[in-house]
Amino acid sequence: MPISDQAKQAMLIELKKHEPLMDIESTRRELLDWLEQLPFPAYPDVSRWEDCVKTFPLDENDKKSDSGLRIRLAVRLFTAQNRYVISIMESLDPSSRGVFILTAHVNWKESERKKQMMVDRGYIGHFDDVLKARHTIWAQTVRQGELHDGLNSCATAILGNELTGRCRDDAEGTPVTIGPPQRITLPDPD
């Protein structure tokens, strides 16, 4: 008796339920290996990349859940104007086991964030710094072992977000120039 397509699909989903969830430690190591390419900035309260990666471990509810997304790893990166969050998420849907979502979010520019904080204090009393869709600059799916290439694409998106058309004309100060020497002193001939 032939097996129906519905039965095949149900068996496939049931089998995938028993596949393991993300190997967080291995993925964390991949992320840290990629970060090691970058010189560590002078953060005031941490001294290495390992301290910047936030891990959200598995719990029993994750293993029992058949749907939903969970952030597993996140790292914040700072530039002169923006704050970025690179996150690695896992879908708990059995049909997408082994495939993870890599995203890069940019927060508001510092001036925009300060204005928003003042408005929010006046209306709701606090500033909720949540990730919003308009702050997403990169999203892609990756598999275990492919994270390095995905992070390179993420870095390209961050660089693209930081680039501007030209320097401001109203920048403080003037460029340093080296003029011709005013007085030349030559050694005495022997």
C-alpha cells in the first residue's frame, strides 16, 4: 500500500522534532573567531570579545516548543554615531532545525535617540530601546559552519550604513597642513 504525501510529511516533521537544537557553544566559538579579526576597541568595562557576547541558553520549554524564535547569541558593536546589535536566532519549528537567522540591527543615531528619550520621558516616563523592523539592516539564514560568511555580509551591511557621501563642510577646525620650512639649519662642513 503506497504511503500518502500527508503521511510522509507528518513522519518527516516528527523525525525533525528529535533533531538537536542549536549547538550554542560551537556557534559562540564561530562568532568569537570572526570577532578576533577585528581589533578590540577600548570598552570601559570589558577587556575582550568574549565578555561582549551575550548568550541566551536553551531551557526545557524550548525543547518542548514546536514554534517561535529564540535569540541565542548577541553582540553589541559601537561606532561614533550608532550602536549595532548582531544576533543569531533559532527557529524552534521542527521543519527548520539546523537553520539559524543572522540579523544586524542599528539603533538610532545618538542625537535621534536623545530626542526620542526626551519625548518618551514626557509621555510614558521611560525609553524602551527595543529592536524595531526599521532598524534592521541585514537578515539572512545560515547553517552551522556557515556563520563566518554570514557575518562578513553583516559587516558589509554595517559599513554600508556608516558610509556617507562626503565630509561635512562645517566640521570643527581646519585640516592640518605642513607648510614649507621657515628656517633651514645645515650642519657645518668638515
